[in-house]
Amino acid sequence: MATLLSMGIRSSNLPAIEQATRRNWESWCELLEHHGAADLPHAQIADHAVEHMPDDLANPGWWAQSVAVAYEQHIGRRLPGQAADGSFQGSVSKTLEADLDYALDLWRAQVATLSTFNGASLLGKPTESGSENWRYWRAAFSDGSRVSVDIGQKGNKTSLSVNQRKIREPENLASWKDFWKQVLGSLDS
């Protein structure tokens, strides 16, 4: 049985940030404002945040990035789903009862039948790569967006995640969401 997770513009997960960093959001805002973060680029905001992470926190750099993104959303510099370059991104995934190679074969067969992708055409031939535990399929589209399909083993199942990036307008993210949901919804393991 396949499970479809939704893709979309999500605001930062403040409860997760607060729980992991053991600091409430108001305190993060006060700390960052003390450092003049509203006038700093993303990387410097993250640098200040990482300095205040608990010593025993796993992945403090990742959490610092989460704090920086949430702060940029808080001050209105960045919308949910917006990357640092101003474009938008999102992902949708499906779990299949299949191995990596079979899941990649299913993906190839599904997209081979498409002449356009959400109204955009492919720019060149998609690329593929892989490792022992992963398979990747990547493509660029005529609207300037790009997609990376990451296929990874999860026990005896495989997760297929479609990551759409470089979407120019936030309202186009919803149509990409619907498009990829339909493509993944047609995959059967």
C-alpha cells in the first residue's frame, strides 16, 4: 500500500525548534534582534543561532539554519517555502513496496509517457545517479524550475521523494504540488 505525503508551503515548525533547542521562540527573537539579525544575511543569522545551541544537541548547524529561516519568516523577509535565493521549493513523497531499482524503473516508465510537466518542457535529458542505498533522477524545465527525485530504502520499502526547486512564483508551487501528487498517485508497486 502506498502512502502519499503532501507537498506545500509550510511555515517553520516552531514547536520543534523550541523543543530541540530548549529555548522558546520569543527568546530566540530577542537574542537575534540583540545581534541586529534583521539587517544580517541568512548565513550570519545562522552563525549567531549556532552559538546559542545546547552543547548536547545533535545537528546544531541544521537547527541553526531552521532558526534562521524561521526568523526570516518572522520578520517578513522570507515566505514559507521560499529559498534564500527568492525562489520557492517543496516536496511530495510516496512509499512503495519495492526495491530501489524497481522504484526507479517505475518512475522512469511513468515520466516517459509525459510530453510536458505541469505545462513546462524538459530542458535536455534527465540525469540519473545512485549509490548502494539511493537512486537519483534529476531534470530541469523550461519554466526555470528543477526537480530532484530521491529514491531511498526504508526497511523493506522504498521512499520516493520529488523535490521541486527554483519555482519563481509562490502561487506556482500549488500547481506543481498537484502535478506531482497525480504522477506519484499513478505509481503502483
